[in-house]
Amino acid sequence: MAQDNPLQTVTAEQIMTSGVITVPCDWSVERLARFLTDKSISGAPVVDQSGRLIGVVTLSDIVRHAGSGLADIQTRDDHFYRTMTDTDLSDEDLRSFHESVDQAVLVDDIMTPMVFEVSPKTPLINVAEAMVKGRIHRVLVTEHRQLKGIISALDLLKVMTD
């Protein structure tokens, strides 16, 4: 008997990480940079003052905006930004990263306002297709515009290799 393909049979709610950390749109980018590096995460959903989901912000967004010494933006392609968090940065690199961020710029100024979201009942094959089509590494699981969880590309790989 053929084994069921987990991408066909497992749903978003079965593998999502709940208790997702969000960031407010009115944080300074400097505060965001410290938050992301302190939490060792590459990005977070953005919410407005009422808690409504309005976008996503990542380390890539900060680097693109800041043009810090960590990246020569003119010579880096998207692959660099997608793999940036795979590299351990030294304390000196992190200090340089934080110092290069303009403190007057807000999360709202650099975030991506398009949110890739799926419902909790979405089969993982559709989640994977959305990630490939959107060239993204995470999708948000929402119900009635309320954030329920997040699924990363790594979460999908774990399902496929179990």
C-alpha cells in the first residue's frame, strides 16, 4: 500500500507554530533590529495599533534599507538575503548592523505590506505552492484576519523528512 503524501494529507494547523511574536508598525527600525537579533529570528508579522495584521518585516528588509557594512547591496542577489540568518554574525558585525540603522525610520516604512496567509485547514501542498510562487520562506496562518500561527519552509521540510 502506498504511503500517503504528507503534503496532501497534513493541514497548516497541524504543523504551524502558534504563539507567534509580532512587532508593532511604529517601532523604530533600530529597535526592530535589536529585537530580531536578540530573539535569533529572521522576521516577524507586523501589526497596527489595534493588533490587526498589516505586513511582514525581515532582516532582509532592514539590510536593504540600511545598506550596512554587512552587505554591499549593489552586488548581492536575493540568495544572499534568504540565507543571511544561516550565518553566525560576530558581536562586531551585530554592532555594525545596529549602528547603521537610521533611528528615525519605522517598521511601517520598510515592511512588506503583502501578507501571504493561509487558513488553518489548508493542505500543506498549497502552503508549499504559495511559498514557491511568492518566493517566500514563511506563510502566516490566519482565521478571519486573526493570526493563528506561522509555517516556515523549514517546517515543511521537517514534515517531508519524517
